Amino acid sequence: MKKTIQLKVFPSKVNNLEFIKSLACKQEGINKHELTDIVIVKRSLDARSSRPFFLLRIDLYIDQNIPEQKEITSQFSDVSDAAEVLVIGAGPAGYFAAIELIELGLRPIIIDRGKDVRERRRDLKAIQQEGVVNGDSNYCFGEGGAGTYSDGKLYTRSHKRGKIEKVLRLLVEHGAISDIMIDAHPHIGSNKLPKIISAIRETIESHGGVVRFNSKVVDFILKDNHLNGVKLEGGETIKGSAVILATGHSARDIYKLLHGLDITIEAKPFALGLRIEHPQSIIDKIQYNQTERSPYLPAASYSMACQVERKGVFSFCMCPGGLVVPAATSPGEIVVNGMSLSRRDSAFANSGIVTAIELDELENMGYAGVFASLDFQKDVETKMFNAGDGSQKAPAQRMIDFTEAKLSDTLNSTSYIPGLYSAPLHDLLPSSIYYRLSEGLKQFGKKNTSYFTNDANVIGVESRTSAPVKIPRDKETFMHIGTPALFPCGEGAGYAGGILSAAMDGQNVAKAVRKFINS
Ligand SMILES: Cc1cc2nc3c(=O)[nH]c(=O)nc-3n(C[C@H](O)[C@H](O)[C@H](O)COP(=O)(O)OP(=O)(O)OC[C@H]3O[C@@H](n4cnc5c(N)ncnc54)[C@H](O)[C@@H]3O)c2cc1C
């Protein structure tokens, strides 16, 4: 007999299978020798009570062996001679589209402006240590896209469980720990992601797909509005039966190119704010109610949201035990983001604290038209850069000083390697944005007094939260409205907001391309 149960287990015992079996028997009144085996199906941490516990969903097998399961491993055939589909962008959307294309018998030709994961590391070092930003190879551009040196949290608001499982399974098949299949908040970590990404590339290449780095798309080849291929910097043209455009939210040149070619794009609201960095111990104390975190508990995270003047202020991409990183994609900008290693063991907790910015608000600030959000985003990033010394040092303030519009005499220590400098963020941000962020932080402080502290820094500017432009596509065919054979995909087109959703969008678009080619 199989029985599914819920079990509360304290953190010190969550990895002790024998203990869990005994506890399950006790709870269910089962004799220990009757229990053949157990399978943990879901694991989530509940830290709401004074003594945090893990809630496990477990399948118990009583007087019955676990039915032999056919190992579901992905099967790919060789597509070297199949119809070629261009995939622009080697981020999660592009790579998962490519894998799906291979499954569907099509040959992906992936083109990325950046370098492979290994080469890319040098450019990240140059940003971190010398403040030099390479416009084609940085935290957003290069193999694996913004996903490679990201935090690797694998959450999505999508509830299409089957599809989520397929992405997670592919990640596990390429080297991710299998815990991601059961954890309620799966996390990989930026030290583990590069190996997984290059293993995905090996799968693509070994089945006849092509991956080209250092290949920047600078033009599209159109015939009677039909997209036939792309032109690379340097002049080479590449043709394909269809083009999946998965260039991410930071490819401003691609948006400009589309607009210049009269390919419809739309302005899109987005969110902008700051990254806040607390000592991890403060967040642990708030969440776990323990002066010192038990060694069995992970670095604590949080999620906050409130309304100020009927607009949302919310935490975004929280990275417990993480690092704040410089995520600019061009020289002359300051952009910050967050990531963490798999162990999440840094002394800091960082999170974006951002506010929603609608198009009418931008219009009031003098930004109109299809590039309203993009121009605004760029102006704020440039202003943050110009306030500094020309390096990637980021402007910062202590949290309460920020809410009191007071320049900080000194700053707290930080994980941000390029370093921080004290700056009047209250002046550098547009006044309405400053007001909402500041009031939002005060509201968060009312919910949790320890959160609202001058021991935290706020750092400018968290501006790459989502795409500032949408590339419209048909709901059924996933094809661009007005440009046959162009398939906008992933976060840059406005159809995803993270690694998992970008990967799932890639898979959906690949299926749509298969239908298009068959038709
Ligand atoms: C520091 C950081 C931390 C993050 N942490 C998380 C997290 O924990 N969890 C999560 O879900 N999400 C996280 N994200 C967001 C996540 O990485 C993105 O949502 C996701 O990568 C979007 O996937 P994508 O494939 O649509 O685009 P991208 O990943 O942005 O990939 C786009 C690709 O297109 C290429 N490209 C751009 N222009 C051109 C051109 N002209 N020619 C050729 N190639 C081009 C780029 O080089 C890039 O490789 C993080 C992002 C950053 C920067």
C-alpha cells in the first residue's frame, strides 16, 4: 500500500532518513518492519513559529516495494541534417528552446554576442576589480545569459507543474543537485550554474546543434516583412527557417534595431529601486527568533510588499547569504543585482526593494513613446554613474539616513566588491520614486523594527528587474504580430521574469516553431 503523509521534522533531523522513517511509523501507527520504503516528495521550511521546522510530504510504501520506475532521461536524436532554426541569445530561454528544438527534430543554431562561461569569468573579474565593463560580456551577456552568474533561485509564479518539472529534470540531468526537484524554494547557486550551463551546451552540440559565441546580431534580413535570417557584426549573414529572439532584458540595441525596421514593439511598465543589504544575522534573528542561527537552518530570507500611494513597493530577488554584484551592460552605467553561492554562507543578506513604475508616471516625468521605460531606466543608471568617480563603485546610504534624506557619514561594510561611496540617493532618484521607496521601507520597519536599521545599506540602482519594452506576439502561434518567422521569446520580449519562466517560454516557443515549419 502507498500512503502520502505530511510530517513535521526539526532541521537537525531533516537529512536523517532512519529518523524520518521512525517518526512516520509513530505518527501513522505503523509497525517499523511493515514500512518498506519512503520517498520524500516535497520539502518546505516553516519558520513562522518560535521553533522552525521542515514540513515534508512523504509517500510511504507499506508492505510494498517502490514500484520500479522507468528512469525518465531525456532522449535526443541527431539533428545535423534537419531544418535550421536561429536562436538569438544563449540564456535560459535560448538554451531550453534549443534543447526542445532538438527533441522536436529541428537543428538549433544559437548565436550569442558574449563568450562561453569560462571566458566570461575574466570579464566579470574586470568589472569587479577594475571597474571595466565589456558591452558584450558581463553579468547579463554571454553563455547562459543573465542566468549563469545569477542567484539560481528557481521560483516561478507559473503553476504549470509538468513544465516546471521538465526544466528542473533537465537541470538535474546536467548536473544540478536533485534536491531542486523536492524543495519548495529550489536554489542552485552561482558557483554551480556555469558547469550546468556548459553541460547543456555539450548536449546541444553533441546532437547536431551549433553554438556560436562572440557573434553579435546587428541586423535582421527581411523579405516582404518575413524574417529570413540575421546579420552579424563583421558582416556575416546567417539564414534559418525561423528566428527565436531571446536576447534578454538588457539588449537595448536589439529593441532599437526592431524599432528602426518598423517591427512593432511596445513600451512596458517595469520596476526600479535599490538593493538593500543587511547583516545576515539581523534577518536570521527576525525570521528564526534565534540570537544565533542553528547550524541546521539555511540563511533566512524574506519577502515584503506594501502599497504607497496605490503603487506597489516590494522586495525582489532576495539573496540570503549572498553578494551584491555590478550588473551594468555598458560603460557609464551603475546597475546592481544580487546572487549567492550554493552554500549561501556570506555574512550578508541582500534584496532588491523596488517600486512599480507605470507609463503615465513616466509621461509626467517627460518620458513618452515606445522607449519611455528604457530611456528612463538608462537615465537613472547614468546619473548614478556620473555621481561617482568613473569606476563601478556604487552610490549608497544607510537605510534610516536614506528615509531621512540625510547623507551618511560612514557606510556599513558590504559584499559589493567594487566598493560603495556615500551619496545622496534621495536626490539621485526621481522624487516620486524616492518617496515611495522611503515610505515603503518605513512600512516594512513597522512590521519588523529590527529590519529598519542604519546597520543596513541601500545601494543604487536596482533597475534591471524586467524588460522595459515588450515585443508583441500572437497568443496562439507565438509569432511576432506582423513579422512571420520571428518568435519573440523569454524575458527580453516580456514573457518571462526569471530563469524558470524564461526556460519554459523557450520550450513553448520551440513547439510553436515546429508547428510553423510543419505548416
Ligand atoms: C545577478 C542576477 C541574479 C539573478 N538571480 C535570479 C534568480 O535567482 N532566479 C531567477 O529566476 N532569475 C534570476 N535572475 C534573472 C534571470 O537571470 C533572467 O530572468 C533570465 O536569465 C532571463 O533569461 P533569458 O534567456 O530570457 O535572457 P538572458 O538570460 O538575459 O539571455 C539573453 C542572451 O542574449 C544575448 N544577446 C543579447 N543581445 C544579443 C545580440 N544582439 N546578439 C546576440 N546575442 C545577444 C546575451 O548575451 C544573453 O546571453 C538574475 C539576474 C541577474 C543579472
